[in-house]
Amino acid sequence: MAVPLTLSYRTSRVLNFAHGVYITIGAYIPILISRGLGVRVSPIVAILSSFAAGAVLAMLSHLLVFSPLIKRRATSVTLMISSMGLWIFIKYAFYATLSVLQKAWMTQLTYTNPIIDIPPSIFIMGVDVNARFLLAVLLTASVFALLAFFLMRTKVGMAIRAIADNPELAQLTGISKEKILLATWAISGGIAALGGFVWSIFAYVSPETGDNLILQVFACSVIGGLVSLPTTFIGAMIISSTENVLIVFLNRYFGVELSFRPFLSFLILVLTILIRPPAGAGGGLPYRYNITRYIARFLRRREGNA
Amino acid sequence: MLDILSFLSSWLPIFCIYAILALCLNMEVGYAGMANFGLVAFYGIGAFVAGYTSMTVFLSFYGYDYPIYSLEAIIAMGKIAEKTPWLNVSVFILSLALAFLISGLAGYLVSFPTLRVGPAFLGITILSFGEMFRVFMKHFQPTGGSYGLLGIPHPFAWVSDPLTKNTLFIVISLAILISVFVYFELLANSPYGRVLKSIREDEVASLCLGKHVPRIKAEILFVASGISGVAGALYAFYLGSVTPDMFVTAVTFEVWSMVILGGRGNNLGAILGASIFTLLSRATSILSFVFLDLLIDPNYIRWMITGVLIVVTLMYKPKGILEEGPVKTKAWKIFGENGRGQARVMAAILKAGKYLKSALYWLIGRETK
């Protein structure tokens, strides 16, 4: 989920708060199909529909809001705020739709998961494997493999990277910035939606899901420096492993409660910014009070005194 | 008539609190150009500090040793809150001061990790700081964990008439609002305010001109967070209770929408935006009260309107309703665009003053040159 955020930030310079909504929508589309129509959805339909929904939503938000603002040379803060407005609007429009649908279909929609047509477990080479887990892992792996292939090998992918690195130069070589941006938005929205779908395989979903996740997603991206996709991926690994492993460790040995989870990831975020500030990428000035350097200087001074 | 009065008494305190918050955010965003998405943290810190100090002082003054979040403490507070007027008022003042100091210090500390990075990172970090604060408070036992504090003594609990009590509170919060407004107006039109604007427009340039950009930003964070802490304290005293879940990020976004709609870099605009949005929220709450069984919750519609207003404002009137005016220095007043007439009037007044002075001297029989 963090990778598309970095992707869209890199190419269009919009730090998108509405990202959480794409996640929610992606998680909800299979639910709406399965609960509303009362059918068991096959995984392929679910994947395709949630990808399409996220992509369409992201493209619409780019076309209607961000593109006119970028054309007017809005500052990055303005873009951030506009994405925030968009987020609030879509979220509550979605809430309203849900409450109407709930009345119409007489089903509970705010806290459910999709009915997906997968067996509880399958045997692979004599080993019992949880099919949902397998689906999630396969989906994630294939999405990242496809994304890497797309960005590295295809023409459109290379154009995306070119736009991200140097928009003016890329446009001089005949790349249409508008089309490429649209494609990037579609991809990032779609992948975010898929992330939401993977989430809904394991957990119950409510309209707040995307919002609860968005801060962690931001943390992943910031640890990755908002620059490159592989570092973002590493950031996601760090965050998810701390949230799941470190908290259990702390719980067992220090009696920290399990719901401290989000606190930990923010702590990591702040520590990252303190120790190795990702200056430049966010457009900041590299002010000179680097904490590690301070500590080093302090230690050196103590040695000198002794 | 009574209806209008009761409406005003329910709207004005909330309006004052949000207007103070909007003014603080305007100072940070409109003048210094810092995208603060975690205003709610400082607001919440102020509220909790106020609740904690007031309840601790009261309970220890009357010799109870219950933990302040316990049920016994709440019952005891109900008994003792009305007994000593001077204690109520002094605790109120003390809590406001402490809320200002502690929130300001928190803002100052937050500035250390965030000021080196650009607007995007600053926004995210402060945003996650706000969320961190909420999660932390939910598990922090001394302030009652997720249940929060109940039974914070109203500063005018000793006044028996509820209308007078409310009016007194409104007068106090209006006074604080006006003083904050005047202070920010003076600050914005001082040389310091011009430095802030230069930082907003171009950080590198103002750094090159010898302004200590990080320090100035940290100072502004201190002042603005401190005053939003005061707003939080007012809120705590107004409601009489604080829970961590009152301080979700949505509050920050509401304040942001006020500043955007009213006009960035214009203090009057921030107040205008606050009045518009608090009126909107009053209207929707009245709607949901009148029509109990609506298909769509009016709150959703209010938030949808908020979102649309933000986007539309940014797209079609990016400067907001009240646009940022020129800096009101003395020179601008006299020699500025519209200042020609004013200059003439000023000269006339000065001349009249001179004549008046000589007339006075003649009256008391002193010689003039």
C-alpha cells in the first residue's frame, strides 16, 4: 500500500491524503458485490473489480482536482490540502452511500468481510497451507513483480520514471506528461485498492479502515524517504515487522499493551527523521543539527576531557 | 428572543475555541508557511493539562486522596466544585497558564525533528504526532486511560444561575479570543511578521539574508501551540470532561478548512471561517435533532460540504474569502496606495494639534515660540 503512495508522490508531487480512501474502496468493492448480491465472489473477479475501482477513483481525482491545480502551479502544501478536502469528501460520500445501501439491502455493511470463493486450506506437496494466506502472498508477490517489470522494461514504465526524475527533460523527448501522470495515478490507485482487498481477506472492514491504515502507510513511505520504491518496500517491512513482532516482545517482557501498535510505528517515524533526515526529497532545507553528529561530537569531547 | 439567547450561549463558546485554533493555525500556515496537520495534539495537551491540574488541586485542597479518574473523585468533585469561588477562578487561571506553557513546550520539542524536512514530511510527522498523542493518552492511566477525565470544575460553578454562569464563561472566552486576535495582528504587522512572510515565500532566500529560519519557526510553533493549548483548556472547562477520542485528526482538518475558506494570511479571515464552520455544525446538529430518522446522517452531509468547500476554494479562489492584505506598517498607512488621503488627514490633524497647543498655552498664559 505504501509503494503506490511513493509512486504518485514522485511523479506528480502530490502527497495524497485521499490515498486511504482508495484502500477503503478497494476493500469494499468485493464486499458490496458479495454481500449485496448475495453471491460468492471468485478471487479473480474480486481482484479485478477492486483494482478497477481504485484506478478509476484515482484517475478521477487527478483529472478533476490535481491536474487543474498543478497547471496553476499550486504549491505542494496547497496540493496536500486539496487532497485532504478530497479525502473528507469521498469518505463521507461513501459513508452516505453505505447507509443508503444498508437500508436498501437490509444487510450490515459497516463491519464485514467479503465472501470469497476460496477453500479454507489446500494441500501443497503434502503440507496444509492456509489458502487465504497463500492468496495474499501470491497476490502481493505478483503485483510487485508486475510493477517492477512494468517500470523497468516497458515503454510506459520508463516514461513514468523519466517524468519522475526530470519532467522538463522528459517532455522535451516527446513524452506526454498528462497521459503518463494519468497512467501513474491509475496504477497507484489500483494497487492501493488491491492492498485494501488483501487487508479485507484477513480482517473485518469498516469505512475507517483506510484512514486507520493511512498513517502507517505514510510512515512506511517516509522511512523509505518518499523517493525510491525499493526503500519504501523496506520501510513497509520494518513497520509491519515492528508492529507484529516487537509489540509481542514488549508485551511479554514489559507488559506493554497490544493496542500500542500504532504508537510504535510513529515512534520509528520520528526516530527516522531525527537520525537520518530524508532532506531534499520533501523539499526541506538540510539544517545543521544532525543528532548523530551531536552525539559523536559529545563523545569526542568527553574523550578529550578524560 | 429566548431562543436566540440559548442558541448564542451554545454557539459562542465553541465559536471562540475554534476561532482561537484557527488563528493559531493561520499564524503557522498563513504567515510562517508550516503545514501543521497535528494541531489537535497541542489542543489535546492543553485540555488534558487543564483537566489534570484543576482536578488535582481541588482534590488535594479538600484532602481527598482518590486517584482523579476514579468514580469517588468525580462524586467528590460534584460536591466541592461550588464551595470556594476564589479557588475556582484561580485554578482556572493557573490551568490556562500551565496549558499554554506545556503545549508550547511540546510544540517547541516537536519542531526539532520536523524543521529540517520539507512541508510534506513536516505535515506527516506532526500528523502522526497527534495520533501518537491520542494513542498514548488512551493508555495513560493517571489521566483515566480511554475514559478520560470527568467532573472538571467549571470556573464559575459557584454562580447558581446557569444563564449568568454561561455568560461569564462566554465573556472570558471572548476576551481571550480578542486578545489573541490583537496579539497576532500586532505580531503579523511587526517586522517579525514580515520575516515570517519571507520564510513562507522563500526559505532559502530568508536564510541567506541572515534570518535564523529554524529558530523563528520553532518560536512560532511554540506560541501557536501554546495558544491552541489555551483553547483546549477552555474546551475542557466548557465541557467539564476530556476523553482522548475527542482529539481525532478530523478536528485538525476542520480547523484547516476554516483557515482555507476564510483566507490564509488574514486573521479576520480565520475568524470568519471559524464562524461559518461552527454555524454549519450547529445547523446540522439541530437538523439531526429535529429529524431523528433520516436516511443519511446530516453529519456526513456536513463533512461532504466541508470537503467540497476546501477543494472548490483552492481551485477557484485560492486566497480564500478575505484575501491577504498588505502589511500594515506605519509607512504603508501614510504613504501606501490608499494612504495619500490619509497622509493629508494626518498632516491636518498634526497642524490642528499645533494650533490647539498654542491656544492652550495662550490660555494658561505661557509664552509660545
